Amino acid sequence: MVRGKEKASASLRRDPSWKYSVQVDIGGGEKSYVYLKCNFCEKVVKGGVTRMKEHLSCSHKNVAPCANVPEKVKEEIIAYMKKSTTAKHLQQEQFDDRVEHGAYFGSESGKGSSSTIHNRGARGPMDQYMTNPEEDRGQAQMMPAAGLYGRGLKAPSMYELRTWILKEELMNTERSIDEIKRTWIETGVTIMSDGWSDMKSRSLINILVNNPYGTVFLRSVEASDEVKNATFIFNLLDGVIEEIGEQLVVQVVTDNANAYKAAGQMLMEKRTHLYWTPCAAHCIDLILEDLGNLLQHKSALSRAKKITKFIYNHSWVLSLMRKFSKKEIIRPATTRFATSYLTLQSLMEVRQPLEAMFTSTEWLNSAWGKKSEGKEIRKIILNDKFWATVTYAILSTRPLVQVLRLVDAEKKPAMGFIYNAMDEAKELIAHNLGGEEASYREIWDIIDARWEVQLHRHLHAAAYYLNPQFQYSEKKSSNPEVKLGLYHCMERLIPEQEDRELADLQLVLFRNKEGFFGLNAAKATISKRSPVEWWIQFGDSTPELQSFVVRVLGLTCSSSGCERNWSTYSQVQTKRRNRLSTLRMNSLVYIMHNKRLKDRRLRNKGLKDDEDPLVCDDVSSDNEWFIDDETDLPLSDLQLEDLNVDVLRSEADQMGTSTSTTPHTSTSSVAQQSSKGKRKVSHIKDDDDMTFIDTIGEEDSLEDPFSDGI
């Protein structure tokens, strides 16, 4: 809003929007406000010249677009806004450079004139001396070490940092990595690759090597000048395999993009003793994305985002929410769609505090309580059908989020567990939705389209068979694809015919618990040791089989290690460091990347049972749960009355307060169970349907579905 006519003088009207609008004075006395009226539609804009630009550019942001603006004027305003945004970004970069040089109050030329930058949120001179221990553990550890040295410590010179200190740090990193490399011959390795683009639009491909003892960053390849087709990716990965040694490589994991998929098939044709598999975390995230396109999920997510955007973008409302709930709603996770469903669960957990907040006297008497936006959010919060859609979304995705935790946590190799985890996830979804095939078939079809067609591999089935936790379980699967996957893997991963036959004969000892496998210690530690450790400890009587099993069960299912460290290259290759030699720059990236991988592995190993490995510490500033997303449907396009949602009112009302767990049942039993004692399902179509939910008695309810958290 423009205050005072003097601020709207002609000498200051350089903005092109002044040509297409006129001033309108509203109010009287000393406090006179200057509003702008559009020349084309005569709409009075109450937000000053900035909002007039948004009105004329039809940005749909903060103000309604002009329906009569000529296309030429619209393009002129848009071009001016882009130019202004670029200039602001350039100013901020120049400002950051001066801060790094210690010349915060100096001009660009360094002659000492006062800085003219007044950007909101710009960094101050103290920022160069501050550190966040969570973000920069190295610097946080450095400060106590300097204190232990005592008085007289001199900081190293630039020459020392770039020569012998860098060389010594590189040697320390190599020694740490050599300890992991010595285990490669025993367990085999997975090569992980993932491509991305940094903030400067450079195309980079990370190459990492994983085994049960840790993940090693090999290198980042800049591929900006390359066409990233299947041939290029194949040649890149084939060279890495040759460098490491084909005899050590068991699998190559990438995302499921067409070029990577084609390159993987080319690798398997040339290298007949390894596998290419798609990233399981990426595949599950795609399943969650597909589920998010269902009308029921889209409705829940759209309204939930509207709630969080309203609360987190208004400081008074956010303060009031924290007063009532004592808990944050948004739970940032390692993937976009995990964030969505974790946040839905968190929203469900604070349902009662939110309802209490929006019905409190403090809210009703506030300015926000009287505004249309506040009334709309209150209406959503107090709508039982909204919570019904949230409940449905949670029930149909929580088991998949659990699988995502398994493949992403890196606490133990996931290969031996993913086959059973996906099977149980489908069964639990069917159970959560009532057991009637009509209620869960749509969800299953979406899962199968990704799992059966894209993700599922012989390695997953073979690892399931060889995992003692499932081999000795009464609920062991008898599906023929399990044994078929086992023999397919033996054929491919055991090159010598004689060793393959011996391993096949030794399977009898494992299956019948004979020899070392029959020891009381072996039976007692099946679930206490990881499958790899168990086989190393008790597989001595079957050496050929043991060697094969350790190489299979020690595999990862995800390339998420690549995705965690995208920013390392950008931090090293900055405007001030562009004079670094290629050797020094690669050394810095190598050191920093491997240090972060080690820190992350130690952090995950130290996670407590109640700590979620999917949850991140930071939320990006462009998170869709904070800012407006043009893909979000307006509420008018998503009518709750039009939805067809299977829910229980008791589930939506309990809000995760129970500590019981849902019993596991097989798919067949879910589909065939009798109606007695079974969860009743209601298809919500209109207000009258809610009365059906009211008739459900406690004797028909299962245990609380939110006991484990999503």
C-alpha cells in the first residue's frame, strides 16, 4: 500500500504500471492512502504498484487478474517483473561476496562507499562467523578442538590449507575408505548412480559404491556437454565397473528413467554376472505420487495444504496453533510425497487441538476469525468429512511409507526384506480398508503397476528365500516365483558350474536346519542379527552357498545415498573458488562427500526406535506446504460431497491415541473373512451417509489404525 501522495510523485513513477493506472484517494485527514485504479477494467487495487503489476500480468497472485488487459501490455509488465527479479538476485550475490570478503559496508568496487542494498532478509556481517552445528558438524567440532589447544593457536594460511593440509585430509579420507574397500571382496558391492542439475544448471552424475559396511563416494561427473542417452550412461557405468572390478559388482542401482533403464539392460547383456535394478525408494515415491492423484487423496492433500499454508504464513495464527497443540504440523521428509503423508498423519494427531483453537473465544474475537479466509479454514477444520478423507489417505498409504522407511534408513541392508515388506504392505492396506476387494482393488492396481512391472526383480525373491527370518517362519511364502528367483540368481551370480552345484546341494542343510544351522545359538539369534551377520557366523559348513548368500543379502535397494549430497559440488564450485585447479576441486568434493556419508551412517545407526529416519531437520523455503502451488486444485473443484471414501468415524475420532497394533492377516484371509466382527465400510456421498457411521458400535471396531504412526 502506498502511503502519502509525496511517495507517488511523478519523479518516482518509473514503473510501467503507472502508465496503465490512476491514483484514487480513499480516506481523509492526515492519513491519506493512495490506491490505484486499472485503466482497462477500472478495478481499484489496494496493494500499491506491486499489486497493480500482478493484476496487469495476470499472475493470479495476491490479486485478481485483469480481464481486459491487452496482450502487449501484459507482456511488457511480465518482462519488467522478470528483469526486476534478476536484478535483485544479482544484488544479493554481490552482497554475499562482500560479506565473505569482510566488506559488508563497502561498495562493489571496494572504495568504501555505503552499500545500497536493503533486501529484506539479507545476511548481516555476523553471519560469516556463525555456524549451525546440525548443518556444519566439522566447524562445530573444530571450535572445541581449538579451545583444547589453548592460547597462541594460529590459523593456517591459505597456502597451508591448499597444500599439505588438504593433502593430509585426503589421505585420512582414503584410509577411512580403504577399511570399507577391504570388505568388498567378501560382500560384493552395489554401484549407485543418480543424475541431477545444480543451481547453475550444470548437469552432474554422482557415482557411489555401497556394501553392508558403508557407502563410498567415488566421483561426480559433469555431463553438461553430453547427451544423457542410454549409450552415454552405459559407457559411464561400464567404465566404473571396469575400474572397481567386475568380479566385485553384484548390482547397479539407478532411478527408473528410460535412459537408465535401457543402459541397465545393456549392462546386463554385456556383464552376465551382475544385475541392474531400479531404485526402490524412487519407485515407492512414485506409487505415493500415483495415489495422490486419486480424488480422495487429492481432496485430503489439497485441503491439508490450505490449512498449513494459512497457519504457517500468518505469525499470529501460527503462535496460537503452537499454544494449543504444542506440536508442529509439517514433518519434512527425505522425499516429497513422504512429506505429504507424514504431514497428513501429523495433522490427524493435532485434530483436537486444532478444533479447540478454531472454536476458542480467542480465535472468534480475533481479526482473522472474522475474515473470509479464516472462516474458510475453520469450516474445513470442523468438517467431519474432511477428516474422513484424511483417515482414508493415511490408511491406504501408511504401510507403503513403512516400506520407504525400510529401504531408506540404511540401518541394515534391505534386500532380504523388501519382497516380504511389499507383500505385507498390500495385505495391510486391504485389511485397513475393510477387506472387501472393491474397497482396495484400485490401490492394489496402482501398486502393482509399479512393483510388478518396474521394481520387482529376481534378486528380491532370492533374498527373501535366503533370509532365515522368513525361511524358518510359519508364514513363509510358497509362491513358485520365490524359488525361481533363487535359481535365476544362482545361475547369474555363481560363475563356476561346480560351485553352483555345491551351493545347490548345501541349500538342503540350510532349509532343514542341519549342521551349524541347527545350533541353539543360530536359532536364538535369527532375529537378533542381521541376515548377513547371521550367515557369516553360521554358514561355515556351506562355504559356496555362504559366499553367494552374503553377496545377495548385503545389497541395498535404493540409490538414495546419491540424492542426499547433491549440494556438495555446489558448495565447492562457487564464484570465489572457480580458480581452484580441477585436482583440488575434486579432492574437496571427495573429502566432503565421504565425510557426510559417514556422518549420515553413524546418525542412522544411532537413531532411537521412536526416531523416524525419513524426517529431515530442515524444510526448504519453496516447500509446497508453505507456498502456493499452481497445481493445487481450488476447493471449489473438490467437493467433499462428491467423494467416495471408505472410512470409520471411530478411526477419524481417535486420532492416534491408542497404543495397540493392527494384527497381520494374509491377503487371502482378508478377502475371505466373514462379516462377523469385520470393519464396516461406509461410502460417503452426502450428509445422510454420516448417520450410517454413527450406527457403528464399538464391538465392530478393530484396534486403532494410528497406533504405529505413519
